[in-house]
Amino acid sequence: MNHLFVDNLTVIDFAYLDPNRGLVGESWIADVVLGGELDEQGMVFDFSNVKRTIKRVIDELVDHRLVVPRGYAGVAWTEEKPDTFTWTLTDGSRIVHRGPDEAVVWLSAERVVPSAVAALLERELLAVLPGNVTDVQIHLREEVIEGCYYHYVHGLKKHLGNCQRIAHGHRSPIRIDRNGQRDYDLEKRWATLWCDIYVGSEEDVSGRWVDEHGVAYVTFEYEANQGEFALTLPEQRVYMMSTDTTVELIAAHMAGELKAEFPEDSIRVKAYEGVGKGAIASR
């Protein structure tokens, strides 16, 4: 068998549900290996078609979606409300999601791990690749980050693309410079504050309440061009902003908060949105 490989084919920015961590933002780098017989061109698969076909399938299936493991005992939905499901965490609190089908991907597993997502992608790719390709291997990995990072989830209702989905996310490094020097303590503080957090916009809040167990909840709702979205989750798992939650506004918010704390200092925040992209704000 002959093999063709493509490293760093794409980055999948998505969110998933975990029994303990709740709603988790993630960014995985995808490497691909194709095995099979050579075609009439002497190739397993034309490199020019890799992004056009393989990257498209990967992006359409997982990127900017919420991945839900169907095998987890704490997930529930009804036929009366097929667009809504409830996720009960191990601490007894709940997350409720409502949205169009294309915003969610159901995984045949009890937990979301790279191997389970890769197996799903491999099956889908084998169905669309030429017959001479008989083996597909997907390797999903995290970026190696030397400094601090956080996992966050958000939704951008004004975005015309898939960022409008209310629960997609990223695993993101952060760099903070104070008076021209990198401040590792401030980076660690923000990474801790935003550990597995949902970054919500105040204008999208449709309700707040406390349940019979004393758990405070907040619900976000909005309508975008892909449909109606709603998300309810424990308020302790939310960080509120007064603006939308684009990475440009996130960087500006962080810089503003730090400038208020250190008014005499110069502040520069480099906030990433996943791998290799983001925004810079200086105050």
C-alpha cells in the first residue's frame, strides 16, 4: 500500500460537553494520512484536492460545532423538542442547548476524545474519497503551548458564518505585557479565570434564576441567519461582557480591565483565538 500524508491540514475550533468540565472550548490540529493504490497519475490522491475535499469534510462535520457524546448517561432529549437537549453534569447542575441541526454533531461515544472524533471523520472521508483510497488516518492534536492558555466557548450572533453558533470554542494562549515586559502572573490569572468558561454578552441574556438546589443559572438567546439559538448554563461557568465577544473585543476588554487596575502602566494584550490567530489591544 502507498501512503500520502498532509500535516497541519486544518485547525478545528469547536466546543464539546464533558461530565465534569461542562462546556469546553477546544482547538485541534488535524494531520491526515491516506493509504491506497496509485491512480493513473501515479498518485494516491492529488494534493490540489486535499483542501478542496478533505479539509472541507473535516470543517463541515466538526469545525465551529458543539460535539455531544451520545453515549453519556447524563444527556437527554425528547421527540417533542428535537432541537433541544439537556446535559446533566456530575455535580447535578445542567446545561441546556437549543439550535439548528448543523450546530451540533452527535458522537457515538461516552466522552469526547481525539480518537473518537477522528474515527467519525475517517468514516465520513472514506465515503467520499476515490475508490483507490482504501485507508484514512486522522490524527488530532493540541498545539504545544509554552505559556498560559484557557478554554473558552462563545457565540457571535452578528457573524454571517459559522461563528454565529451559540456554542463553539477555542483553546487559546494569552500574552500580557506590562510596561514592555511580559507578565506571567497576569497571564496565569486570566487563564485561571477563563478555565472552561463561557464568554457571554449581556445583551443576549433572556433570563436568570436560582433552582431548588441554590444553583444560579443564566440563559442566552438570539436569532441569527442559521436559525434560533438558546443556551442555559450555571452562572458560575460564565464570564459576562457588556459587548459582543469577538476576539478583538475580548482583547480590548482584558486590556481595559488591566489598565483600570494599573492606571500608570502601559498594557498590551495579545489574545489568541485558537491556533495562530487573534487580536492585540494596547492601553
